[in-house]
Amino acid sequence: MVFLVALPLSLGIAIASDAPVLAGLIAAIVGGVVAGALGGSPLQVSGPAAGLTVIVAGLIAEFGWAVTCAITVCAGLLQVLLGISRVGRAALAISPMVVHAMLAGIGVTIALQQVHVLLGGSSESSAWRNITELPGQLVDADHAGLAVGLLVIAILVAWRWAPARIRKVPGPLVAIVVASAVAALFALNVPRIQLNGSLLDALQTPALPTGSWGAFATGVITVALIASVESLLTAVAVDRMQDGPRSNLNRELVGQGVANVASGAIGGLPITGVIVRSSANVTAGAKTRASSILHGLWVLVFALPFAGLAQQIPTAALAGLLIVIGIQLVKLTHIKTAQRTGDIAVYSVTIIGVVFLNLLEGVLLGLALAIALTVWRVARARIHAQPAEHTDNDDWHIAVEGSCTFLSLPQLHTTLASVPPGIHVTLEMSVDFIDHAAHQVIEDWQRQHEASGGSVLVQEVGSVELRSALSGPPQRAFGLADKRLGVVPWSSWQDPHTKNGHERRDTPPQAVLDGLEVYHRRTAPQIRPHMAKLAHSHQSETLFITCTDARIVPNAITSSGPGDLFTVRNVGNLVPADQLDHSVEAAIAHAVGRLKVSSIVVCGHSACDAMNAALRGPGVAAENPPGDEYLRSWLTHAGPALDAFDEGRHPIAVSAGEQGFNTVDQLSMVSVAVQVDTLVRHPLVRERHEEGRLKVVGLFYDIASAKVLHVEPTAACSLSSIGPQHI
């Protein structure tokens, strides 16, 4: 199947490259056998590719065919060195958008060239001349050749709608055979492919140039890099198409390099991995590298006795085939992706550069623009200042987010200068990178603003602090972007001494109010659309029963958000077995009966004061704080857990002890198992649990390691870590 696809394509690419026609078949044979046997991508098929036609045509025009073969050999040696040095994956660092645009530019160039051939003329030396000379070529068109070429284009376009059984025969082969047959049947006087002898006569030894060594070296590097990138990207694409072994990219470079050395040494075109043939290989059911090798052998078997048949093919037919191939290299999905991701400028500059300058300059322009855009996106900061909300005075709020570097200085200067003098300013720094230049500007402005009678409160809520710019070379930190996630305590970002420039009183409500200010500025706008959907109804998935301990944050542990957890908290995460606690009972009834939750979770934790108090039992009255009788009364519900614990002889306690957990933590785990068992037997839960509609799960949160363990109160009574594989 791949042989039938490769045959007309190899001839067409040789024609488009201005190379000897049979050089395309030589490259197909070597690419199939050598690259197929030695490469690191088992199902990738290699051969002459449309992506190098423009480069090869330019090299042939400058050096001739023999020197171009030497360039192919040297490019192959360079590929081998790249593969041995294990830099295969480094080639993938080139922006895919630049590669897509490069191929699209090559496609446009091929189409512009072959339109002239289709009309009975010859292609011009540049894209601009191909465009300007097109009207004159249309007037002098060879109508017979044009009809043959249009027939090929029509067959290729219509082939996608052919029945599946017929589509098993490759469209390019059908189009070329039908067009050649029509030309022969009607005895059309159209130009046909000219061969200079047989395949053996086409073998060519390479030759070195007599001068222009700089251009020679540039050609070697260009061919090596483009062939490598195209081959590696094709290998990655083939991996996505099948579930077999993954590609070894370094070995693939070595295999491609050896194939190019062999192809150039005997007069073949440069070789790359080709996505059209590779996808046909996978679709046809290939499983091993033998498929690629046999495709090359089939080309050899055909070419030795039957290469002369190629002289029956009209050049207009191959021109029509190449026009379709060129247009297919311009993919609408890539253009839409470029528009959606903001890379349309990179795509446009690259394709224009490839078409109107040359391939290397177009790629370099695209890469330069892609790098510049990346630097701009990564290194710029979002800076805005406005009067503070929810205040009765003239306070201002300045927010700096992202990466604050010297590139942001113009915007930073302008924003800081817009703040009126003599007022209080809250400067909120939520940055992941800051350099000395930005720090200097902020420090100078703060000193000047305070000298004018104003005050500045700096709130550093990002992963990087201002002083880091002075302690050493700036480093990017990938911590929590801000404090709206609900897992960072007030003490890590709130100034314990001042608020709005004044001494803070030691009143806990002030910390809450400060947190609310940050919530209104940063979190509320983010969650408002979601909360609007929950405003009038909610359907929680889980009843989450846990301790009142402030160190336990259910949404952080479960990576959940508003509306997901119906949470009940009490001292010791207890479920009274006597069902006399109306608060817990009401929560279970509402969760199971009204919300129809699918799971109930009981989550205990390490260093639990409730379990510690339960272990100690009633103390001396004088040592108990006021109101302690209420705690002792509530902890009577921990009695079943204490009985099951039985001084550490419970299987879960034994397992926890072997893992290094102390007695209090062991009791906490046993208590979780007891609460799960109580819930399973609860009248409101039992029936749904037995039917499999309601799961009851026990968790233990180890505060020191931030690890969650699964407590399984089964016959085995075991503990297990919860991680990606477990989930």
C-alpha cells in the first residue's frame, strides 16, 4: 500500500526539485530500506519529501546535481553526529507553529511553480515572478496539458468521497494512471517525463564544489536541520496515531543520517520522514519496521524493469498532483489554531518569508518573532492602579501581577506616577519573578510617595518577594500564584504590625477583614459566574464529616470547590452511635434523603486534641478549664472507638504503629474505621449502601507530611496511601 502511495509522489517531488526523475525513486528505496531498518520510529516511512523541494531546487541551480548529492551526504553525517550526541529532542524546541508555517510556505511555493508547468510552461526562479508572469502564461496555456492536469486534480479532490473499498487504492496512483491512459488513448501531444536511461544509469557519485564553501556549508546545515525537524515531528505524530512502541528520537536521527549518506552517495534526493506515507502505513495495519523496509523493496522491484513506464506520464499530470500536495500542506486547522492561540503573526511572517525570500530566512524570521512574543508574554507584568473599593477615604490600590522586569519599567513608571500624592496606597505584589531594576523603581517611588506625606503598605501575596531581587540573581518561583486558594495562612502574607499605615491592634477580626479585602479584589470576580449557578440550588456529591481542627481544609484536600462538599464538622469527627445528636442526624438525613449524595467521607487527622483527650480520660477538676464538662460529655461518643482500639491491638492500630504513627494517631485511625462502620449500619444509609448507590469512605490526614491515607475498615483492616495510581 505504501509503495503505491510513494511511487507517484517520489517522481513528482523529483520533478519539483529540478533533480533527475529517478533520483526520487532512489531516495524512496534507500529511505525505506536503510531508514526503516536503522531508525528509531518503527512505523515511520522515509523518502523524498515535499518539505525540501525548494531547498534542493535552489542548491541544484547554484551547484549542480553532483554537488547537491555531496551536500546530502554531509547533511546525513551531521544528522548522525546529532543523534550520537543525544540532542534529538532538542530539535523539537522549534515552535510547531513555525514548522507548520514553513511547510505551508513550501506548499504555496510548490503550487505557484507547478501552475506554470500545468499550463505548459516552466516555473520561474522566484515566487514573485511566478505570480507576475501568471497572466501571460494563462494566455499561452497548453489546453491539452491543462485538461490532463485538471483531470488529476479532480480525481484527487473527489477521491475522498469514493466508497471505502475503492479508496483502498491510493488516489495519487489512480489519478496518474488515469491521466496517462487518457493522454495515450486520445494521442494527446503533451510533454511527458524524460528519463536518461535506466535506474542503474541514474546512479550518481557526489562531487565537491570548486568554491563557494560558505554556501556549501549553509546548504549542509539547512538540509540537515530541516530534514531532522521534519523527521522528528513526523515520528511524534506517528506515535500519536498508534499504540505500539514509542519512537527513540536520537536513534531516528542516526537512521535518517545514515539513509541520507547512502542516498546522496548513489544519486538520490535528501530523505526525511514523510507523514503522508507514514499515516498510510499505520492505516494499512503496519505493526513492525518490516512494513517500511518492504515498501522500499517494492519500489526497487518496480524501478529496475519498469522505470521506463514513467515516460508515459504527462508532466502536466505530475504538476496537478504536486499542486494538490502543495495546497494540502496549507492546513486550515493550523491557521485556526494560530488565530486562537495568538500566533497568527508568527504563522504569517514565516509563510511570507518562506514564499518571497527563501526557506531559511523565512524560518529564522518566524523563530525570531516567536521568541520575541514568548519573551513579551512571559516577562511582562499586569499593572493597574485604582481607588480602593469598600473604603470611605481616598486610599488607592495598586496591583502588580506576573513577571516584573526591566521590560515592564515604562508601564510601571506610568502607573506609579498616576497615583495622587499624600494618600495611603496598598501595593499588592503577586509576582513570580522580579529583577533588580523593577525593585529599584518601586523602592524609589515608595520613598518619594512617603516623603510627600503619603503611606505605602506592601502586601506580597505572590510566590516571589521584593527582597529576592537584592539577595542574588533573580529566580522564577512556581509556588502559589496568590493567596486566594485557601491553603496559605494569614501569617504568611499579612503584615502582623501595620494596617493602612497604622499600628494594628491584636484583634483577630482584623485578620478576617484583611482577608475579605483580598477575597473581594481577587477571588470573588473569579468564582462569581460559578456561584451564580449555585445561587438557587446545589447538588453536592459528597457528605464530608471531619474535625473542627483549623488545620483541616476539606476543599484543599479533595481539590474541590463551592457546591461539591456538604460538610459537617465536630470535635473528633464523630458519628454518635446512639443517634441522639440531632445536628449530625439532621446533616445525614439532608445529605442522603434530599441531596442524594453518592458518597460519605469520614476524615480524621494526626495530632488530634479530641483523641488525645479521649485517651487521657477525665482529669482532675482543678486542672480542667471552664466549660470542659461539655467537651467530656461530647467525647463519650468516642467510647466505641476506645473499646475497639484496646490499647493498640486493633489491626489498623498495629498497621499504623508499624508505619511509625504514635498512639494518638493510631486511635484517630481506629476512630475513623468505627465511624465508617457506624454509618454503614445507620438506618438512613444501610439500604443505599448495600445496593451500591452510596459509598462510605474513611480518610486520615497526616498533617506533618500533608499525606492522605485511606482507612479501610474491612476484614483486613488496612491502611493505604492515596495517590494517582490508587485513584
